Amino acid sequence: MFFFSLIIGGLASGSLYAMVGIAIVLVLQASDIPNFAQGEMAMFSTFVGYWILQQYNVSWWSAVLLSLLFAAVLGVAVQQLVIRPLLGRPTMNLVIATLGLNIVLHSLAGMIWGNETHVFPSPLSDALPLNVAGLTIPPMNVFIILVGVALILCLTFIIRKTRAGIALRAASQNQAVARLMGISINRAFAVAWGLGGLAGGIAGVLVAPVLFLDTNMMGLLLIKGFAGGVLGGLNSLGGVFAGGLFLGVIENLMGAYISGSFGEALVFLLIIGVLIVAPEGVFGRVRTRKV
Amino acid sequence: MADAKKHTGRAVVVLVGLVVLTAPFWMSGYPVYVLSLVGIFGLVAIGLNFLTGYAGQISLGHAGFFAIGAYTTALLTKKAGLPFVLSLPLAGVFATAVGAVAALPALRLKNLYLAIATLGFGVVVQKLLFEWQSLTGGGAGLEVPAPRLGPIVLSTAGHMYYLILAVVILGTWAALNIARTGSGRAMVMVRESEVAAGCLGISVAKYKVIAFSLSGFYTAIAGGLYCYLVRYINPESFNIHMSITFLSMIVIGGLGTIPGSLLGAVFYVLAPELFRGIKDAPGLVFGLSLVVVMVLMPKGLWGFVGRLWRRA
Amino acid sequence: MRFKSGRRFASICLTVCATLALLTVLGSAIAVRNASAADTIKVGYVGPLSGSLSLLGQSVRDGILVYFAHVNGMGGVKGRPLELIAEDDGYDPMRTVAATKKLMEHDKIITLLSPAGTPSTVALLPLVNENKLPMLFPYAFSHALTNPTKPYVFTTLTEVRVQMHVLADYIVGTLKQRKVAAIYQNDDFGHDAVTGLEDRFDALKIPLTKLPFDRGTTNFSGIVAQARKADVEHVVFLGIPRDAALVMREASNMGWRPQFSGHNALGDPQTFKLAGQLAEGAIAVAVMEPLDSARPQVQEFLAHQKKYLPKTSPTTYSMHSYNAAKIFVEALSRIKGKEITADAIVGALDTMRNFDTGLMGPINFSKDQHAGGLYNAIVKAKDGKWHLVTPWTKAK
């Protein structure tokens, strides 16, 4: 009973890591750039949604849709203004640029909306916890997992079957050849970052009702998203998602059965252990590259 | 015209040299303290540059080495009463050993996987220092006595400044020499192409371990100097943010270059001081400066200086 | 790196040092330009203005700003305006030390008022002692601040260990509960608090379930599950209200409703804002009047914050520092003569007896006793407000 409640709780927490992970990996797979500003971008667009909800008399869904629209636009804007000028530069430069952007967005959000914590409503706010076989399951987190799976399916479909998606894959695999085939690298990356921004925005509006909305909401989640992604394998959206869920569960198990105060450190040691055996994550496929 | 350029260059250099060598005599305590911090972070940057700039291995856990250096030095001084000429190198050697061991799991990892693994290293070190209360004082922190050598006690800001300056000069000279040797070039080869390096008979694993150990050594010595400068250390400070700061420093300064390391340290310590006056938005301006530097200066500050110099 | 000789190496070094020195001089110049009129009484503040505890850091700063604005509006102290110079330390004790050095040397502050952060203020103890800088009424809970008494350090906030003594006595004595868990921040503050609880529980042979969490974590499900498994009836929460609300939610999600309690930070309107109904019935230790108190000085504080910093909300943090500023100004006004020095301030405080700010129990300082907040009470959450349920009593 106790064991299962740890698992359920772990999956619930992990669902947040998983959602953030999707946004990160989408952009990573498409443009080979880890976006360290992803968390703050999501936080920023969620605040926009919250502000719209507070200021104007619109329904929750309208506010959220507008916030997601903002998130997608923000993603494209970041790609055009910061990433595009840096194309072709070493990855480290891009990483530092996104880190700088992280700081900028965090400060900006604090300046515009202040440092207080707010309650972010959701249609499931008043929903009662589900009761399954004596275990209580929080409905919001179930919803998050469902949205996550749906998102992965949608994105996979877009990437595999639509023209824009195929263009994206071509652009990420070999820019030179893609150009020769008439694919606009710029357009492909813009789409990727727009989708990544959107995924991040979705993560934001799902995380906020669970963790409360404030400027620090996504801070640790970004790292957990990366950690979960690394654990699961950064090659596939499914792997990242599973990794995030798994991370939440391990946190709980290690904290309860081994050591409460050492929990976080032990989790990292476990990740390192996994990586020694599987250097590209549990579900990662070792990529072979032509030399 | 080349002559004029050379003479101007020499004049600037001499002037600056004078400024740096005499600083404590005419600058007040706080600027001297700031310059001391620049020196310390410069050492960290040089060390990290060996790992990330030369060998191409990313590390998000170097605060761990910094902490190991700080705590080892502090404890050797406090509990064993060692003079700084012993405590600092011993701390460095200990960190080198830790670095060599820590490198082993990292041998097969790349990019983000390596980043997260090194992040884990940093977290584990910080946690260990916090939990091992009987040794480190845990969350209450540790007060560090002033460094001494026999009867000489380095108790003022000026004393520490000169110690740090001496170590920085020594460290930079050593780094330049290492870079020129076979080891330095081997590390660069590892970064450029592990496969090619292997084909050339370069043991990739060996040089990765060397890179980790060397960077650990430099960073730990810097950590030891740090504990002597601030005289109180707390596990709270040696966190992920510090590691990220270290990494950003070398990229901003100029990845893979030793002057770049020093410039990066200058930027990181001085920029917040410059931005302090900006009401309510020092963070914002700092973040913007990171983005701007990356966009405008692909090879970092040192690359930019180089470009300006060539154009002059 | 293609460096041919030592000379080239030297030039590199020196070029870099050039830039460095130039920037330092520039920086100092800018700082000097920012320096203000010689007439003002310069007071320093350092706290986490950025990072996960930014609400704490900014709110404590705001309380001082509000009171200073009020006093300056009435002509200042001895005809001189009060000026607050606030620095950010991001809750990093190292930065706290650096920022304080700068405040002392560059800004020439006469006092460090209400610095925020437990490890940060402990880090400052050697520095303020060495430099004879009064560090007054920090928003910090550490035992080390007043044990032993430090000549230049005064507190009004009851240290968390003592707060926990009061709470433990109430839990065992009044609530008659003996199955208790502590969910606490795994840092210096949390450990100190648990020590306080154990002081009382160990003596009574009551076991305490200890469940630490890392500050900033988002996953409380594991520890709440552990608390439930241990079959506790009472959970003492030691952390910020936001995390308290998350814990209450986790418990509620599991269909479990233990009695919740916390230190003085829990007794804040924020707890209701975030936890809503789930906070009903929770108790907290009070060091100051609850924000909903009817006492006129509390109302005055709320009105002043609304007037001078309308964009911010009053919190227990800003009330603490407002109170701190009030006592500080009182000390200043007690100084005979025009000159305001550190020793004069300390002298005025050392002789302060039964000074009532109206926001908490009477303040008493003496040469050997610098912990002024000796009166505590218990407040209980009812109908969205915190109400006193015990009288103000002197802690043992």
C-alpha cells in the first residue's frame, strides 16, 4: 500500500518532468541545440495566460489558448532573434546564449508580475481524487500524462508524415543536402522552435495548477526534465517521457527506502550508473556516425 | 605603423602591469577584494578550459572541485594546522585523485549525457559536505583561520591579493607550457575527433582522465585560495549555479584559450559590479550581456580583442 | 597556443590585467557617482532579492523602505533623511559577505538592518564583529546569532529553536498529541528547528519522525506518504508557505488530514491564498501580531505599505522589517547629541527596556541579552485568518 502510493506519487511528480522533457527534446532533436531557456519561456507564457485570465473576462480555455499561442510565437521569436544569428557556431556558444536568455526572461517576469506566488486555476481544480483499489490518484496528474502521450503521438505524426515534419528531419540530419533539396533550413528550425515553444507552453499551463504559479516555478523542473531525458534517452520523445516518469518514481523510492537527506544525490548516482551501462540512456539508440 | 602599434601595445601592457602589481597600495579594500576574486575565478577558468576548451568535455559540476579544494584546505589548516604552502597543494592533489576517479564513468559519455553526469558529481559533493556534519560543520558552515607560513600570517586583503596574484601567474605560466606539450595537443585531438585520435594512437581514455584531473587540480587550488579569502565557507555556495557560472565564464572569455580564461573571469566578477547601480534589473542586464556577447563575439572576448588588434 | 617566449606570455598576462584594472576603476567611478548626499543616514540591507527566496528578500527590504518613507515624510531623524542601500545575495552566504563588505567600504553604512537569510547572517558574524558594524534584527532563525551574546548583533525574531520549544509544549500539553512528524527544509534552518523539537520530545520520550526535503523541490509525494505510513497525527512543517501548501495538498490528495503546524512564517496570509480550505485548523507560532490583528499599529503598518509601496502586499516578512526599522529609529532618537555612531546605536539599544512597537510583545535588551523577542503565542487558522489562541507568554 505504502509502496504503491510512492509509485503513484512518483509518477505524478514525474509527469511534470516528462512534460518539460518533451519540449526540450523536440528542439534538441530538430536543431541539435539544448534550449536552457525552455523553462523560463514556459513560465513566461503561463504568466501571460494568467494575466489574461485576471485582466479580461474570458474563459479559462480562451486564456490558455492565447497563452499557448504566445508560447509558440515566443519560440519562433527566440529562434529568429537569438538562434539564427548563431547558426554554425559551436554548440557551447548557443548554450550560453540560451542561459543568458533564461536569466533575462526570469528577471523580466519578476519585473512585470512580481515575486508572489499565485494559484493557477484549472478545470480539474475541484475534481476529487480518484479512488482506485484503495489508492488515491490525483486527477490533474493523470490528465498531464494523458496530454503528454497525446502530444508525443501528435508530434511523432507531424514529424513522420507531414511535409513540414519531414523537412525538419532532413534539416536536422544534414543541412547541406536539405538545402539542395529546396528545404529552407530557417523555416524548418522556426517550425521546430515554434513547436518546442508550444510544447513548453503546454507544460507550463499543466504544471502551474499543480505547483502554483510564480517566477521560480520551472527552475528546478528544467534540470529534472534534462535529467529524466538523459535517463530515458534523448533520441526519442517516448524515451524522454518515460525517463521523466521513471525519475519521479526513483526519487520517491530512494528517499523512502534508502535515505531522505541523500535522496537527490542518490538519484544522480543512479543516473550515472545507468549511463555507464547505457551511455545514451535506457531507451537511447547509440548513434553511429560516419567519420 | 606596425612599430607604433607595437610601442602602444608595450606601453599599455607596462602601465597595466604597474597597476596590477601595486593595486593594494592605492585601491581600497573592496576593489582589492574584487580583483582577488578575479584571480581565483581566473584559475578556475584556466582549469576548466583544459577540460572543456581543449579536451571538449563539458562539465556542469566543477563547483564540486572548487568545494573539495576549499574544504580540504580549510580542514587541513584548521585541524592539522598546516601552512598554506602545504594545505593548498595537498588540496590540489586530493582533488586530482578525485578527478581521476570521477572521470572513469564519464569516459563513454558525451554532450548532454556527460553534462548531467557531471551535474550529478557536483550535487553529490555538495550533499556529502552538507551531511558530514562532524567533519565539515554541515549547514552551519566552517570558519577558516588565516593562512600562515611559520610566523607569517596573511591576514589582510593586501596579503591575500599578492598570494593569489602569485598563484595566478604561476598557474598561467604552467598552463601555457602544458598547452604547448604533447599532452595539450593530444587533448585537442580528442576534442576534434575521438576516432581520429584513436587512429593516431592517442589513448582517448588516458587524456580524458588527464583533462579531468588537471582541471580538478586548478579548480581545487582556486577553491583553497577562496576559503582563505572569504574565511567562511558554507556548502550552500557550491551549487549548480556556481558550476554554470564557471562554464559560462570560459565560453564568454574565449573557449580553449588561456587569456580567454582570464578575461572570462574579469567579465564575470566585474560585470555584476558595473551593473549593480541599475535599479531592479541587474539580472536582466547581465543576462542580456551574455546573449549579446555570444551573438557579437563568436570566439568570446579574447577572440574579439584579437580581431580588434588585427584590424588596428 | 603558439607562444614563443616568456615575453609574449607576460604581455598576454598584462594585457588581461589591463582590462581588469581599467574596468575596476570604471566600476568604482560609477559607484562613486551613485553615492548620495553626505547628509543622509545610510543603512544597509542584504538579502535574497533574486532566486527562489526572492519574495522573502524583497518583502523584508520593502518593510524597511515603507517605514523609512514614513519617517522621512515627517522630516527624518534629527533632521536627517534615512537612506536604505539594498544588495542582493541570492541566498549565497559568500555573496552576503561580499555585498556587506561593499556596503561598509563603499557606501559607508552605519548599520546593517534586518538582513534576510539564516546561513547568510551567520556568515556575517565574524565580519560585523571585526568591523564593529551593528547588525540589527535580522530575518533569520539561527541559534548562533545570540548564543553567546555578540556586542553588535541584536535580534527580535525568536530563534527557531525556541519557537519549536513553544510549539512542542503546545502540541504535547494542549493538543495532547504524541505522534508527530517534522517535514523540514534540509538546511541549517531546518536542522536547527528539528533540534528544538527534539529538545522537548526527547525529554518526554516522544519519537519524532524526521522527513527532510531539499529546498526548491517539487516532489513532496514521497515524504507525505512516509509521514502517513508512520501513522502520525501531527505534522510540523518547516519551510516557506508555498511548500506548506503543496504538502497540505499532497496529504489531502491522499485523503489524509493530520493536524498541521509551523513556525512563524506559516502564520501568513499567503498560506490561505495558496492552500485555501486546507489550511483551516492549522496552527503556528507567533512572534508578532497576526496581520489581521485589530491593534492600531498593525493597521497603521498595513496602511503605510499600501501608501508607499502600493504594488506590493504586506507579509509577515515586511511586518518584521517594518518593526525592525521602528526600533532602529527609536534607538537613533534616543542618542544624545548630533553624532550617530555605531557605539551610540548599540548603547541606546543596550538600555532599551519594555519598548512596545505595538506589533509584537515588549522589546527588552540589555548588555548581556540581545535576543529581544521573548514573547510568543500560538495562532490558529480559522475562516481565512490567523487568530491568537493563547496569550503572549514569555518563552522559558
